[in-house]
Amino acid sequence: MVQLGQFPPARHVLAHISDTHLLGGGRKLYGAVDIEPPLVRALEQLHRSNLPIEAIVFTGDLADLAEPDAYARLKGIVEPAAERIGAKIVWVMGNHDERPAYSAGLFGVESTDPQDRVELVNGLRIISLDSTVPGYHHGDLVESQLEWLRGVLAEPAPDGTILALHHPPLPSPVEIMAILELQNMQRLADVVRGTDVRAILAGHLHHAMSGMFAGIPVSVAAATCYTIDPSAPAGSLLGVDGAQSVNLVHVYDDQILHSVVPVNETVAVSGFPDSVLDRLAELTHEQRIEAFSNKRSTFNLAEMESERRRRVAAPAPARPPRPPRAARDHRGVDLRVSIDGYLRHLELDRGFSPHTVRGYRTDLLDLAGFAEDTGVDDTTGLDLELLRGWRLARVHRGTREVDPRPPQRRRPRLHEVARPHR
């Protein structure tokens, strides 16, 4: 894999999913929210990405009412998807989960003890810490859990530690949710400060958020069921069926990135295929800068791919009836006639060799064919937008490799083609 920027690939990639709130029998949450499809879609997106995801971390509230069938349905959705992705699953307790049903449904052993576990993923340690309080929705940690955590962290892991718990050790921007926050945060801070904990993953709030705790970055994933709008009127609590998302976690040697990935149905409006990246990888760094960064380059990939999609998706606009050729405005010259005149100009006036003129003829006739396919057959329709669409079409059919040189050094300017020639 060619390194395109200043950083090598991430050492580890995780997916962070929270607050699935599944119900037994596939029932809708509040009788209105179909909660399984967003989770299925999120896992499909992770699989489609082809990213080397090593673990999927679920930070709590896996089942809304802790029903055994809800945990069975969760496993039925997640386990096959994780196998396809090639990722381990890390479960974390949430306040809507209940320890007996959670432990029996996901681990096969019913227990009322705190559900704290450690998973080692290719040198990266992931600690699942149970922040729930039986019978309540707020969070807290008992002294025995803190002692256990202190003991685990006493020996650093090869690539450091990710701590995952449901209740984030952060203030809440939604005022009423402060009642349900993690209690006695300072006790946790005293345990993790100065250890190899590199990031804390959490959920609970139903909206994405980030902050710092005891010098450690904290990332809160939103939810796949429904989300809470932090911009709702102060003092209120507004849950909405929208803005569901999951997070990607890229772990580098000296930093960690958290990316929010929407899982709602979307419509592609721009982009380019991975084949373009393959072509760019064949270039030198300087050539890539000219091909992708230079604003004057006709190979401005994002813009041109967006234009290609628009042209493919939208029918060509209806053109008004054309008058007979003799009656046309003198400014609208037939495109092929203009090309013939321009080629004679190159040969007779500028002294270009027959070989060079043949090269120009091939390109310009190809341009004319593309223009006619889009409803343009005279010089009034020649513009930069048309040229960019033609360039992208050539790249996609393999006619032209990436050429980082400025376009004016390899092709005639459009106004030269459109200018009358003898």
C-alpha cells in the first residue's frame, strides 16, 4: 500500500457502536422506531468499507428491556456480521441492560456480579467496565471494580489500552441528563491517570460527543436506535428518529482518531472509484499534488466525479429546435467544421507536423463525439464543464492515464477551437 500522506496506516482499527436498545420479537421502540434496520445497515457499511476492523465495541444499552429474546436477536445480527468483517465483539453493560439476562444471553453464564472483562486484540487491550447501578439509570463504580481496574492497568499492554464503559466521564450538554451521569468520577480519574489508557469509549447520551478526562480523550458514540438532539430548547429532552451513527476508531502509534459514520440512508452526490486511487498511487508525490491538489488541473477528481454522476443520473436538457444552418447565428459554428478549421490552422499557420496534427485530430474528434452525446454540436456549447466531463469519461474507460501537467500544455484551449479559422 502506497503512503499518500505523512502518516503510515493506523496500527489498529475498531468500530464503536452504542445504544442499540433491541426489543424482543423485533418490536418497534415506543411503537414507532424500527430499531433493527439501522444496526443491520451499520454493520453492512462496516463490511463494505473493507477496512481492517479488528474489534466491534458495543458500549451498552444493548437491549431496551433486558429481554432474553432481545439479546438472542442481537447476537443473531451481530455475530455473522462480525465474522464476515473478521472482527472480535466486545460487549459492554448499559443501564437498560440487566446483569443476569446480559451475562446469560451473551456469555452463557447468568451472574449478578459486575460485568468487567478484558480483551487483547493484536497487542491492543480493550477493557469492558460495567458502570451500571442495579435498579437505577445513573452510573457508578464500586471500590472492588476500581481495585480490579487498578490491578489490570498495573502492567501496560504492548499497544496501550482502550477503556470502554457506558456512562461517559464527562459533563452533559443536555441538562436533564446530568442526573443520570457517572457518579464519583474523580475516583475513576485517580485510577486511570498516568496509565497506558489511550482513549475512553462511551455511549448513554444518544448523541456524539468528545472531551477529555484525566488527560485521556473520551469519545461518545451516538446510537443506532434513536438520537437525542442537544440543540433542543434548554431544559427539554428531545429524542428523534434520525441522525443515527456509529464511530470508527483509528489507533496510530502516537494518536487516536474517532470518526462519526452516519447510518441513515443517503444519496451519493460526489466522489470517485478506488481505481482512481490506484492510478494516483502510481505517481510521485509531486505528480499527485499537481493531479489532485492543483486547482487548474482538469483531473480535479472530486469535482469531476460529481459531474459524471450528475450527467449519468440526469437526462440531457431539452434543446430548442435548431434553425437551418444558413440561418444560424455566426457565433454558433458547427463543432466538427470548427475542428477541421482549427486543424488546418495548426498545419498551415503554425507549422505543426502531420504526426502532431493527427494526435490533435484524434483527441478533438473524441471530444466532439462526447459533446454530441450530451446534446452539444456547435461551438456555443464548449465550456470547461464539458471538458471536465470528457476528461473523466476518458479516465474511466482507460483512454488516458493521469497526466499531472497543466492542461494548457497538452491540449488546445477551448476558445482556440471555437475561433474562426481559414
